[in-house]
Amino acid sequence: MKAQGNLSVTVIPAASLSSVSAPSVAELAAEGVNVSMYMFTGAALPTKTTATGEAPRRLGSKEMNTEFGTTTRAIADLSYVYDPQAAPGASVNAARDALVEGSKVYIVYRWGVDAEQPLAAGDKVDIWEAELGPQNKGQTGDGDFDQLNIVQSVISNTPPAEDVALVA
């Protein structure tokens, strides 16, 4: 399956989602914001990495054994469009308005469905609990086609709920 255009990202305040094991399309539609069309490519992607290292060698061993260590979960910095001259509440700044510094949110990733399609019952999603850092204004570069943006760090200290089916 092609990746381009087939990832949607919805942000919802943590207090507005009653269940991560059976998330409701109605709650996500009412309180969530689909920020997919505001995020720049490569931003906001979640990762899990596990440290590896050599275990202590045993007295009679002639080989070193590698073991897994601590797993770290992370969400890449968010990078999204920003128009400083837009009217308050303008749709171009929907991501900025939804991603308030210091707030706790759920970031809901739906892989494999056109990002422009609304969430639907039965869609499988990954839900990451996140705390949002400061919004830093900047630009994507200094070329003809670059845009003003906001870059925002995110932390996630809770294991994600993965491959959860949305309910009506």
C-alpha cells in the first residue's frame, strides 16, 4: 500500500476521550481536530527504540551476548503551517489552536486510509498520549517555496494503544 496521503493525524484533548481501548468516532469528531493537512512531512511520527548492549561475559564463555535494554517511546517534533496574520480561529491555524503548549492530548494516527476521508467506525488507529511543549515560530527554509511554521516538541511517557478499532 502506498504511504503518500494515507496517514491521518487527529489531536484530541486528553480529557475529551473517554476510552483508548474503544475510542468513539463521535468523540473524535466532536472534540478532535484532524491536523493532517497542516503537518509537514516527517513531523509527528511516533517511534519506539530499544537500547542494546553487551551482557557481562561469563567466565567460561568465548563469546559476548547482546541483550535488549530499555525501550524509549518518542514522537518526532511537530512541524505545522502557521499564518501570523490570519484572523483568530482561522482554519489555517487549526493545528496551532489545537496544540496548546503545556496541554495533554491524545494523538490519534490512522494508517492506510486516505487522510482526507473522515474517521469511521471500524478504522484501526494508534493512540499516543502526549504532553505538548512550547510552540516555536520559524520557517521551513528560506527558498521560494518555503513556508512559515511552528515547531513543537512532544513527550509521551505512556505506552500507546495500537491497532484499536474505532467504535460508533
